Amino acid sequence: MAPVELPVLKPGDFGSDQDVRWCPGCGDYSILAQMKKVMAALAWPREKTVFVSGIGCSSRFPYYMNTYGMHSIHGRAPAFATGIKSCRPDLHVFVITGDGDALSIGGNHFMHVVRRNVNLNIILFNNRIYGLTKGQYSPTSELGKITKSTPMGAIDNPMNPLSLAIGCEATFVARSIDVHIKHLADTLKRAAEHPGVSFVEVYQNCNVFNDGAYKYATDKSVKSDNIIEIEHGKPLIFGKNRDKGIRLNGMQPEVVELGKGITEDDLLFHDELAPEPTLAYLLSRMRYPEFPEPIGVLRCVDAPRYDELLNEQVAQARAEKGEGDLDKLFRSGDTWTVE
Amino acid sequence: MAPVELPVLKPGDFGSDQDVRWCPGCGDYSILAQMKKVMAALAWPREKTVFVSGIGCSSRFPYYMNTYGMHSIHGRAPAFATGIKSCRPDLHVFVITGDGDALSIGGNHFMHVVRRNVNLNIILFNNRIYGLTKGQYSPTSELGKITKSTPMGAIDNPMNPLSLAIGCEATFVARSIDVHIKHLADTLKRAAEHPGVSFVEVYQNCNVFNDGAYKYATDKSVKSDNIIEIEHGKPLIFGKNRDKGIRLNGMQPEVVELGKGITEDDLLFHDELAPEPTLAYLLSRMRYPEFPEPIGVLRCVDAPRYDELLNEQVAQARAEKGEGDLDKLFRSGDTWTVE
Amino acid sequence: MSTEFESETDHSKAVLKIEEATVRFCGDSGDGMQLAGTQLTNTSALAGNDVATFPDFPAEIRAPRGTLAGVSGFQVHFSSTDIYTPGETVDALIAMNPAALKTNIADLKSGGVLIANSDAFDKKSLEQAGYDDNPLDDETLDSYQLFQVPMTDMTRRAVDGLDLSQKEADRCRNFFAMGLAFWLYGRSLEPTRRFIDLKFKKLPAIAEANRRALAAGRNYGETTDAFVSSFSVDKAKLSPGTYRNMTGNQALAWGLMTAAKLSGKELFLGSYPITPASDILHELSRYKNFGVRTFQAEDEIAAICSAIGAAYSGHMALTTSSGPGIALKGEAMGLAVMLELPLLVVNVQRGGPSTGLPTKTEQADLLQVMFGRNGECPLPVISARSPADCFEVAIEAWRVAARFMTPVMILSDGYLANGSEPWRIVNYQDLKPIPITHPEAPTNGKPFLAYERDELLARPWAIPGTPGLMHRVGGLEKADGTGNVSYDPINHQHMTDTRAQKVANVAQVIGDQEVMGDPAGDLLVLSWGGPYGSCRTAVTRLQAEGHKVSHAHLRWLNPFPANLGEILRSFKKVLIPELNMGQLSMLIRNQFLIDTIGLNKVQGKPFQVAEIIDKAESLLP
Amino acid sequence: MSTEFESETDHSKAVLKIEEATVRFCGDSGDGMQLAGTQLTNTSALAGNDVATFPDFPAEIRAPRGTLAGVSGFQVHFSSTDIYTPGETVDALIAMNPAALKTNIADLKSGGVLIANSDAFDKKSLEQAGYDDNPLDDETLDSYQLFQVPMTDMTRRAVDGLDLSQKEADRCRNFFAMGLAFWLYGRSLEPTRRFIDLKFKKLPAIAEANRRALAAGRNYGETTDAFVSSFSVDKAKLSPGTYRNMTGNQALAWGLMTAAKLSGKELFLGSYPITPASDILHELSRYKNFGVRTFQAEDEIAAICSAIGAAYSGHMALTTSSGPGIALKGEAMGLAVMLELPLLVVNVQRGGPSTGLPTKTEQADLLQVMFGRNGECPLPVISARSPADCFEVAIEAWRVAARFMTPVMILSDGYLANGSEPWRIVNYQDLKPIPITHPEAPTNGKPFLAYERDELLARPWAIPGTPGLMHRVGGLEKADGTGNVSYDPINHQHMTDTRAQKVANVAQVIGDQEVMGDPAGDLLVLSWGGPYGSCRTAVTRLQAEGHKVSHAHLRWLNPFPANLGEILRSFKKVLIPELNMGQLSMLIRNQFLIDTIGLNKVQGKPFQVAEIIDKAESLLP
Ligand SMILES: Cc1ncc(C[n+]2csc(CCOP(=O)(O)OP(=O)(O)O)c2C)c(N)n1
Ligand SMILES: Cc1ncc(C[n+]2csc(CCOP(=O)(O)OP(=O)(O)O)c2C)c(N)n1
Ligand code: SF4
Ligand code: SF4
Ligand SMILES: [Mg+2]
Ligand SMILES: [Mg+2]
């Protein structure tokens, strides 16, 4: 057969014919835009890609992508995706979810899909609020947060999605920010390319119910003090003048100023390939305001993938026993014949 | 009122009138016996104690305790317990669960009760198998394990319950072993006394469906090489002759032999009070056969408790607004009168 | 700052006295239509009318401004006579943009008043709404009294000089619309001014702007030539008393708090947010000083399980949700039935199946709540018939739950939950207490029997902390009396029968079914839940026309009142209007073998009175 | 090693020819009773009898040895005529200990053979079983033919010299019991010897011990004076063919694999273990070389969701569970109805409510599977009537699911799942293929419509990977045709009606209801599921006595066969025996307004034929 010339798809080709219905100004728009760019860059056929989501503002995402898609039920997207990927390892399967969808009602599926290392790409739009149901607190909302369901302030210790994912031994863990579009696109692309489960937490602004939740991380004047872009093999440096760094003090990270006898070599060097997840765990614990919060890839390691293993077992069984023969099966073991 | 002389209760007083129905030889018997001892030692009134469980062999536990108890539904015990404790902070509430109950179907409730730091005592009987349903693999079963539902071997990367709990910032995390009865009793007692959520993983032998799963940790001839009893403030030493230790190499633990220039001071010292859970996380990652597995208390820190905070909000609201007055409420805001 | 304070009754134009009116504000989600509707409601109620309202939200997510999906509406029905519904065909429609006009015009009655913000009918907005031509300019709207009002412009002018951004200025448009509507129906501006003062206390410029816009709207009606007359609606002859307006969700929350107090209990709510039930969680979480504990659980399963734990611990326990969440609670509800603990489960129904139409109303969960559990697993089911009725229903449900030691299901729906009507304020001390006793340790040396039963088959509610009563409960079948685990076949039959009989016994306390109208006749309209109002109105009208029609409205769906069969058999035909495909019908047909006639509709909307009348007339001789 | 090989037919004692016999082995869970029963079954089947079995497990957890809770039983019914049930009153009971005797003796028919392992009736065991005195020694058992056999002792002697521990020796007792039973019914030892050879290939000492114990048991019967005669049961006149014995769970698993192959699909099972459904998961997980993928999910919700994902991806998808797990799947089932994807949901029912009686059988989930979802959410429901029938049912269910693009519920129960009967092996190529086509990209430039329907209202099954058919599905109501989200009221009504009509259309393909007996008469026994066998036997006997009774057994519970109403109305009375409190009755009464008579029982056990006959007789003129 002659090689087929594939048409080159542009980001716009990944948009569906449905009106995008997020609130004007919502951070979700930016994530959608970056995702389309990444799709174009990856140049996978659209029909080979499936977006699966739960319920929430963020979970409307699949409707807006001109790929296959499923807007499922609240919290369960990882389970649908596991079924798809287990049967069809040829497909690229994305899970789009929110902080409530993934971590509240869907926490268990999230946990298990991560520890099984199913080859999915999970993008969590973390706006630290329930957007779709109009403003209740979520598992990532801060202590003391006043919301519709917590008029005296939230009293639940918030979850740290990255720590949780690392607790479940996620093989790819990253964080990015809705408005940091280049970083976001790069991160989404790396996540898509990772063989195994990839988990990206995206800081997303809900300008209606939780506006400014990430101001510290997006506001030009302060962000370089409050976030730190980590890169494999590089020391942890941040600050507007790149004059601050993170040093290890025993098991404890500490912020130091460069100069005054402290050089880059004294700093913690990032190693996203570390086989043990302890470093990634430590990084995930760095939280504003005590620390700059890491963005970028915290962990990226190779491990067996559930979906592949499952399909390998099928192949192996066939190789060892031959393609199943029903007539033979029916007649195996004790049978008797009536004439 | 004259002080009432409380009768001193013995372990046997905590046994109910129901026949204990585990398989002969099951590790659950030992845990039950130690729990009764701990109850007697704590000397809390029996009526102030509630055992809540899910479904599984282990979850029959409440029937055998002469306290209040609830044998609930599969995986949900933490949620029932949260309701009880939120309303009745005066009660001592224990959650008894299995590896399937807590980590498979119940993973989400486990995660949330831990991160909320509800003042419960969670004892997980980890036999790495589904006992009650007769031998399917569980989330803690090893890769490659052949069970009724995995005739070609399990392909799910097993969960590490301690890592998960630490990922959720558990304030008390410990591990013990069914047959290590003194250690078990001490650990259960410390867990019971911890203010906040306490989580104890107990290695439990299911001699019917997974016999010998913990042989490496219980067999006299090898156990001292394969487990390490950690103690706060003490260096990590193990081995039959206490001649081996754990040293930190960057973020990575390594096994070293004492002597030959290596002294106790070179070893990692345990600090269960470390405010950041990274050390506890690192310890939780030490797994047989690469490492001796830690038993004892990995983490024990103080943090606000959900149930207390909730009841404080109630008290605060009453203090600030006065005890609610329905008649006043009904007449608040816009009303009108028809003569 | 200057605010105009002319006498508001000084109408220079003709005033037509009418009996009732239905007014609907509609506009973009951001246009403040819910507020406008609420203000008109309160003002009308304060003026002594009977009122009922129905908000119509857009789908959960916010659509871009100006699109059809983003339209939000609020309907107010006020009357000098008793009313049972928020009205159906609309007498006056205030449309803030083309999209709002497009989605709402079908409900405006022929000849009705249509006020459109003509400034909003620009090319882009028309396109967004899918209009090729401007309907204000052609003959499309000829059958209505169309008033084109340049609201944006007038509002901007009214607030001129207050140093507001244009966006801020435009946000006052809804007050302009209110002012105009208030003029049209002879309403006082005072209550709304008070509201403005309170709400914008910290934003004096905004407060003043809204005040001015409000006045400008009123003045526009009064002054321009466009409107030649206004309307007046007399006071209704409501029972004497003090009233307030309440939505169903608020009434339910307050009823629950009242029930708690009446039974000497503190309330625990385990819930997970879901439209349209979330507001009960929001409301209850505000009343911690009433001893209310609310727990936003990680999911619906944890929510009900925490509530069962609370019930076991001796609290008044509750969980709230809507259809999809109720589906998730089925397994735990089964446990509650087995444990025989008092528990309230509230289902504020919405359009299904699956995620369905989350913001729309429907009654299609009746069979789910009856049967959505494994095994023979009966529990009592009660339903509310109007927003204010939710208050009573909550109390009655708890009375039964506590008396019978059983979970009780409360059915509401999106229409009741968000709709509102006047509630005659009760005095707490006039309410009948709900007596609850917890056993103490037996002193006669006999062992405590956790499943010993009283004359109605209820078991004792022994709570942790009580010495001598330590016992274990669980989901395995239990031995009669002791409650220990039992696999005995005959015991299982006995316990199954007992649980069923206990629920049947509820019929002994709920009283007989009442019938509005003659106890026999050609047609009985049998209804439950939200359609109460439309059915009552329809039957009242049919009776006035001399038809032998009566109306019976069921409050309890399980068990049925003892006399229901007798009533049903006294009519030649039985019509059951339901916002589902025949779920009550199924229960009635099964139990009474009567060939009921269904009027079924699943369109996310309540019945129109006319629909019921039409159907009934087709069945009458 | 020496094994005795005397001719097994060389009976020196009298042989009584009987038509059928029901034998039950019972003992402690550790006594190997299931194995003993299975061996007797296979041997009898190989001897040409019709057979049916019913194991009776103890509650899920293992009780201490010798306790009542730990008793395990296995009943075998074999016959020279067609049989439909595993028998009821037992002809011969083999009891390995006092606890087993105590729990089983009530089922032994008066005058029946009772073989007791007298060695096990020591003081401690008697106490554990709650016997004050040894029933073997007093008059308690006078109405039975009691044979006291010192099995423990005899077995130990038989294996003497094989260097086994006492525990190992005692484990051979079940083979002794088998040998004795085999002698009693003139059965060959050969099949069991083959089994021993295979099973203990790697443990020659154990194999030899079992072989010896087996022979010893046989010899004991042959030699001792205790037994004066044995029995023989002729071959049954089964249809010609090759047979094998199958349990319901195995038959279901194989049926599913067959259905997959017939439709050219690979099978995906998402499941979570639960009694009594787990064996389907176990069985299917063994056949990866058939392209079967099994996924043990973290819970039942993930199980069904993964299956829906698999269905979307184009596989034959399945989820299996029992009552409590099915309750958890309700929300996701609703989504499957909305997505209109083919999916099989298997509910192997057990005793409820809640955790209930996990190892006992019941049919009390019918209404749950009909209605346990929010909103109007219909799906077809099919039920199996016997263990082997599960094979057919699986295929038929998938045929409908794939044809109509709908989830289909398959009802089995603990009795069918663990019971077994002969299955006449089919030839794969004799089975009707299940044609499935997936659309390809339209070439006519028209957009692909994911919810366009064919004549039976099924939508196309477009699968990911197909260029040009990219589309999104979801749980919000969807527009007719396109499948895009739609909040339109009329569309919602239309889609609700369409989903209902689609399920109703299944009646067009399932064929008419058949009646055994006259098409009209005094009484129709209407049954579904497990009670098929008892009902068929009962009606056959009643007919033989000349009564005007017929039997109709429903396979599809939703929709009903088109001619069902006509049939029902042709009988004066309709009796519906169900292992629940009247769930099919409810559906029938609602739909046909017929005053059905229920025979209802929830005792964790199947019906006895006599129960049905008694009830039927009470209704006959
Ligand atoms: C079973 C069920 N429970 C509850 C809901 C209501 N619900 C829809 S989305 C949502 C949470 C949304 O929050 P998040 O996941 O953070 O997404 P966001 O809207 O913030 O993007 C809830 C509670 C539902 N649709 N289904
Ligand atoms: C909803 C539901 N799903 C499944 C089951 C069946 N089930 C009972 S216990 C259990 C797992 C038991 O394993 P584990 O929690 O490890 O406890 P163990 O028996 O090993 O102590 C399962 C799957 C159930 N009872 N309820
Ligand atoms: S509510 Fe918040 S998250 Fe949802 S669309 Fe609007 S801005 Fe975005
Ligand atoms: S099956 Fe295993 S865990 Fe369960 S009681 Fe028996 S030995 Fe213990
Ligand atoms: Mg969110
Ligand atoms: Mg286990």
C-alpha cells in the first residue's frame, strides 16, 4: 500500500461544533486552548483520541473537543477510562476532572487508576471550589474558607493532590497553571507522551466562585517568589532575580538566598527520574506561603502498565494454549453421551 | 456526689456472648485478644466505646466485643464512624477493617477520614487477600499473585497502606503484626490514646487463603533481618545481632552494617514527631526484601481534629448568637401580617 | 445624594382592578432576574396578596452572555384570592434581551403585556438568540401589548454622576425593570428600598444607583405615554396571622430544625452538594447555634453512612440529595432498614434519567425510592405538595421515623424546592412535641433485647453511652428479639414480614385520606407532590362548572392511608396526573386493581392547570 | 502400592430398582462434602441418570469445626426420568458429625436412610451441636433407617501404612463416605478414581489413601450385615447427545463467552467479588486465550463504569454482582441507559435486604433491577430458570443488548448459580450468529448522527478509532438525532418516550409466551427464575391428577411477551410463586389488572414441590 499522506491538523481542527459554555473569564478556556495546541503538536489522529470526564464545569471539556468523548458521571471518569484503555490500548485516553470530581466523590477511582499505572492522562482542573454546583468548598479548599456550605469556615484539612498521587506511586506527576500557557502546553504534552498514568494538576481560576485563589502564583509582581519551576537535573532556584533556592536540611527543605557563601551546588537538585518517590513527595509538600510551590514535572518514571500487562496476558494465554476453542472447552472434563 | 468506685474490668469482660467464628488459626484471634487487653488497660467504660466495621472476616470483630458496635456495609465504616464521632465526641470510636474493605471499595472514605483527622482509631487487618469471599486478590496482594480472580497472576501494582495514609497526612501511623503480641498491644494502646485519627496496619495471617504471607516477618529464624522495630529518637538498628542499620544516602535509605567505621550516630534516627511527613513517608517505602520493614509508630503528631472543630463551631455559634430561637428565626426578615 | 420620594400611590393614570396576575422577569443569568422576582414577590406579599413563585434557572453551567442557554427567569403569581400555583400563562413578561424573549414568549398569554429592553436588541444579540430579524420591528409580536423600553439607556442616565463604571451602571437595570413592574401593579417601592439599604450598606454608591434606577423605572411607567393604565390587585383573604415567603428548600430546612427541637434532639445532616438539593445543606449549615451539625461528605454514600452513624449515636439524622445521589445511597438505605434506626432521606427530584436535566423538575423517582434497594426493603415515603408544605412534611416525617424506628423518605422536587409561597408563621409552643425515649439499663436482670418490639413493632433506640445496653447492630439478618446474627429460615421470613408490617402500621398514625369535593362522583383526580396546586386549581374550576369531580392529594405514598381504596372505588374514573410516566399509577393499580388513567408528562416543567382540565373534561360524561 | 480392583457390579446383596433418589452429604466445612456431592453427581450423570444438585454453604465465614454454623451440605438428585429440581425431601442423608445431623435431619424423609459417622458423636461434638444426649443412642431417630458407621476409624485403618499424619488420614473420610454411597446406589468407583489420579498427581500417598478409603467405603456397604440391600436407578431417557454437568455460574460464563464469539467480539468483564456471583469472575478470568479480559475493580461502581467504557470502545461488556453491589451500580446503569450502549449486568440474587443472608437464595431484586435508578430509566430484564439455562440466557441477553443498543439485566440467583444439572453440549457452529455492524464514516457528506435510529429504535454503535465518526456521549439529556446536549422540554419527552418504546420493542424479538398444558383452564401457575423446576414438577403432577392447571414460565420480565395478557385472562386464577413478597405479582397486577395470587416465601431456600401443589390445590375447584 502506498503510504497515506496524513493531513496536518491545526489546533482549531480539534474544536467541536458545540458552543463553549464556561463563564467568561474562566480558566478552563485557557486549558482548552492549550490542549488543542498539544493535540495538533502530537499529530495523533483525532479518532484515536478519547476524552473522558466526570461531572463539573471542567468535565464539560470533552464536548468541546472534536475527538471521541464521554461526559460520564460524577467522579467515575477513571473507571470508564480504565475500561476503554484495557480493551483498546491503541487509543489515547485523557481523563478530564475537577478537584471535587477527582478527589471528593472520585477519590477511590483516582487512587486505584494511579496505583495500577493505567496508561491514561489525567488532567485535574483544580479551582479549589465546586464550580458547577455554585460554590461549595472542595477537598482542596483552604482551612477556614467561607463558602455556601461552610458559613463559619471549612474545618477539613485540605488534600494535596500531588502528595496523594505520589502516595499512590504515580509514575508521572506534574503541576501547571492555567494562565502560564507555555508551561501548561509543555506539561500537557509531556504528560500525553508519558507511557503509564500521568497526572497533571492545573491551577485553574474560577472567577465566579473562587476568584483569585491563585493570585499568589499568577500575579506578575509576586509569582516568581511563590512558585518555582522545577527541571530535571537542575538546582531548585526561584525568585524574581533567581537569587533564592531550596536546600535540604536533613529531610527538610529550606529556603536559602544564593550568594553569601551559598552556591547552586548547595541546593537540592531535581531528579524526576528518582526510582523512589520520596523526593517527589518532599517537593509536593512545599506549599505557599512557607515555600514557593513547584510547577513542572515532579516525577517521571517507567513502570509496567496495567493495560499493557492485561493485554500481554491475553496474548500469552493465546500463545500458550492456542486461540480458545469453544467446542473443545465444552467437551473438556467429565462428559457422557446419551445415544 | 460521692465518687463512684468503678469496677475494674478484665480483658474477658470485653468479650461478647457471641461465638467467635473465624477459621481456627486465623490471625484475627490474636488481634481480638490484644484489643481486649488494651481495652482493660485503658479502663474506659465499655458503654463509651463503639466498634464500627465494614464487611470481611475482620469486620466481624464488633460482634465479639461487649461494647457498642456496628457491622456496617462494605468499605464504609469510616463514614459511619465520622457520623458517630461528629455527634458524640465523648465516645471512643474504633474502625475495624480489612485490606479490601479499607483500600479497595472503601479507599475514598479511608482517605477522607484520614485527611480530616477525625478522632478515630482505624485498625486495618492486612492479610493481603479477600478472606470472606474466599480468596480473591486484594489491593495489597503482590504483583504476580495467583488467586481465584488472577489465575495468571495479579498485574495491579499493590498499594502501600502506610504510604497512602501518609500521602493523606495521617497524624498517627503505625504498623504491627498479629503474632507479635506485646508489640501489637502497645501499638493498639498508643493508637487508642492518640488524639486525632490513628491508623494501624496489622500484618495478619489468613491461614486459609494466604497462609504464610508474612512468614518473612514472623518466622523466628528470619524475622529480625526482615523487620525493624522503630522507636522515637532511636537510630534504626535491626538484625539478629542488632548489627545492621539504616543510613540515609541523600533521600535514599540504605542498609549498612554496624562496625567497620559505621557507628550508630551515622544511622537514621527516627523522629515520629517530625512535623513534615516526609520521613514517615520514606520509612513507609522500606519494603521486604530490599529493606527490613518498619514496625512501630512511624508518625505521631498533633493537629486539629474535625470532630472537635465541628463541635467548637457549634459552641461558638451558640456563644455568639445565643441558643437558636425558632420563633425569632421564623419572624426574621420580611414578614407581613393579615388581621 | 438625592433620592426621589414622591408618594407612590399618586397615580395619574387609570387603574384597572384585577383579581390576579402572573409576571415573569427574564434575562441573562447575569441580569439579576432572580432578585427582581423575589422583590416583586415580597412586595406583593407585604401588600397582602397571596403569592407563589417559580424560578427557572439555566442549566447548571453559565453560558456566555446573551445565549439562549444562559437565560434565567423568575415568575411571580399574586392574587386577591387563594392561589395554589405560581401561575402558568403569563400576564406580563419583562424580557431583558432577545434570548430571553425567544425562550419565554410562548408562555405569554395572547394580549399580555410585553416589556422589552429595546437597547439589548442589537444585531449581535439577535443573532445569538437566533433571530434573523428584530422581532420588535416586525409583526411577530402583534398579538401582545408590546412596550419597547430603552432600559439600558434610561438606567445609565438615572445613575449618571455617581462615578460608576458602565458595567456597574448596567447592573442596575434590573432595578429599573422592577420599578416599572411595581408601577404597573401599583406596588410600593419601600420594601425594595429597605432591601437595597441593607444589602448595599457597604457600597453607598451602588445603593444609591439602584435606588435611582428603581425610581426611574417607576417614573417611566407613570410618566411616559406608552402606558395608559396600570393594575391593582386587592388583598387576599388569607387566614389571619403573620406570614413570610418561603422556598421549599428553606421550609424543609426549618421544618427539620423544628422537628429536632420538638423531639429534644440535635440535628445532624450528612450531605453532598447536588442540584436542586444543595440549598438545604446551605441553609442548615447556617444554624449551628441551633445545635445543627452539617457534614459535607466526600460523596453521597459517605453522606448517608455518616447520618446512619449519627442516628445510631442518638441524634436526629438526615441526608439530602437528588436522583443520582439517591441512586448511590440505595445500599446504605438497605442497611438503615435492617438496623431499624430513624433516619430521614430527602430526595429533591430533578429531570432524569442519569444526569438528565439537572435544573428542571420531575417526579420520576417514586419507584426508585420505593424499590431501589436489594431485597425486600420497605420504608415509608412522604411527599410535599407545595413550598411551604415542606415545613409540615419535615416534622411529620421525623415523627414517623422516630416513632417507628425506620428510615423515612421525603420527596420534594425542583419545582417545590426553588418555588416559594407565603407561610403562615407558627408559634413553636403550638406545635405537638415529638416524644422520644431511650431505654435505660434493665434493672430486672433480664438481658436487653435490641430487637424487642412495641405494639406498633418499633424496636427500642438504645444509644451508646448507656451502661448495660451494649449491643451490636449490622446488616446480616438478625434474630428476632436479640438482634444477633441469624441464618434461620423461619426467622428470616418472620423478620421480613415484621419489617413490612411495621411500615404498614404507619397507616395507623397518618390519618385518613381527605377528599376535596364529594366523596363519590364521576372522576377523582389523585395527585401527589408538586402537581397539588395545578390539580387543586383545576378541580376547583371544574367543580364550579358543576362537574362531579373531586380531588384527593396523597401525602404518604407508602403506606397509603387506610381508607384510600374505598375512596378510589367511589368514583367512576380515577385520573392520576404525574410528572413521570405513571409511577403512582403503578402502585395504585397493583394495590387496588383499579384502571387508573394517567396524565403523564416529562418536560422538565410543572403541569398547566389547563392541561389537567382538558384531560379531566375528556373523561367526564 | 496396591489398589483393589474388584468388579464393582458384583453385588452380593439384593438390589432394589427405584426411579429416583435424593442424597445429601453433610458435614463440617472442612469435611469435603462439596467434593463428595460433586463426585456422586458426575458418577450418576455418567451412569446416564438425569441429575440436579444443590450445595448449601455455610455463611461466608468459616465457623469453628463442629459447630452448627460450620455445616456444609451438598444434595444430589438423580433419576431415570426427567427432573427439574435438586430434590427436596432427602432419601439418604450422610452426616459426618452431630452438627450436620442436627441441621439436616429435618429434610430426611420418614423412613429414609441415615448414615452417621458414629466416631464423630463424642461428648464435645454433641455439646457443640446442642445435643444433650447422643441421638444415635436414643429414640430420636427411630423413624429413619439409621446406620452407624465408624467412618473415622475405618478410614484410618484403610490408609494404615501410608505414612500419613492423622489429620491427613482423616481428610480421606469423605472418600469413605462416597464409597459407601456409591455402593448404596450401585455406582462405579471408576470416575472418582480417575478424578483422584488427576487431582493428586503430585501427591501419590494422598492419592492412594483416597483410593483406599473409597474402596473401603464401598466394601463396607457390600460386606457388613448392616446393609441388606442397595438400590439401582436406570438410565434416564435424555435427548441423545453428549452431556456435561454445569453449575449456573459456569453455564453463564460459558454462555457469555459463546455470545462474544457469535458476535465477533472479545469479552470484557468489570467486576468486584461478591457471594454468590464471584465464581463468574473466577471462571471468566481463566479464559484469556478466548480473548476474555477480566478486571477486578476497586468496587462495584468502578466495575460497571469500566464495563461501560469497554462497551463504548466496542467490546462486549459485562458486569456481575449480587444485590448490594447492584444497588451501588444504579447510577451508572442510568448512564448506560442514557448512552444507549450494549451492556450486560448480571445480578446473582441472594437473601436480602442489606447484607442479609449472603449464601442463601432469594428472588427479591426484581423490583430493584426494574426501578432502582433515578428518572424514567427502563431496561430489558431476562431471567434464567435452571443452572444449564444460564447458558442460553447469556446468549439471548447479548443478542438483545447488541441489537437494541441497551443495557440488559440478567437475573440469576444463589440456587441456580451453585446448583448444577446436565447440559447437552452444543456444537458451536449450530448456534445462530449475533450480527453486529459498526458504522463507517458517512461518504455522502452528511454529518454522522449518533442518535439516529433504526426501525426498532436502536442507535448506531460507532466506535473510537473510526475516522469521521468522532462524537461525544454523556448523561445529560440529548437532542434527538445528533445526541448533543438538549434542555428542550419537548425533546425530553420525546427521548423519554423513545427509550421506553425501544425497550418495549424487545417484545418483537423474544417470541410468544409458551404454556405447558392447556391454553385455558382453572389455574395458571406463572413463575420466573429459579422456581421453574418446582413449578414445572408441581404442575406436571397436578395435570397427571386431572386438574386444569397449566404452567407458564417467564424468561423476560421486561418487556413481557406480547401474548401474556391474553394467556393470563384465559385462566380463572393465576398463581405466582416467588421467593420474595410478590414482586412479579406487582408488575403483572399493574399491567394486566389481574388479581394474581401470590405464593411468597423468603426463607433462603427454594420452593418445595409440595408447597406449590398444596397452594394450587387450595385454589382449584
Ligand atoms: C452523583 C452526583 N453527585 C453530585 C452531583 C453534583 N455535582 C456536579 S459537579 C459537582 C462538583 C463540581 O466540582 P469540581 O469537580 O471541582 O468541578 P468544577 O465544577 O469546579 O470544575 C457536584 C457536587 C452530581 N452531578 N452527581
Ligand atoms: C457492596 C459489597 N460488595 C462486595 C461484597 C463482598 N465482600 C465482602 S467482604 C469482601 C472483601 C473482604 O476482604 P477484606 O476486606 O480484605 O477482609 P478479610 O475478609 O480479608 O478480613 C467482599 C468483596 C459485599 N459484602 N458488599
Ligand atoms: S463557575 Fe467557575 S469554574 Fe465554572 S465555568 Fe464559571 S468560572 Fe469556570
Ligand atoms: S478466611 Fe482467612 S481471614 Fe478469614 S477467618 Fe479464615 S483464616 Fe481468617
Ligand atoms: Mg472545582
Ligand atoms: Mg483481607
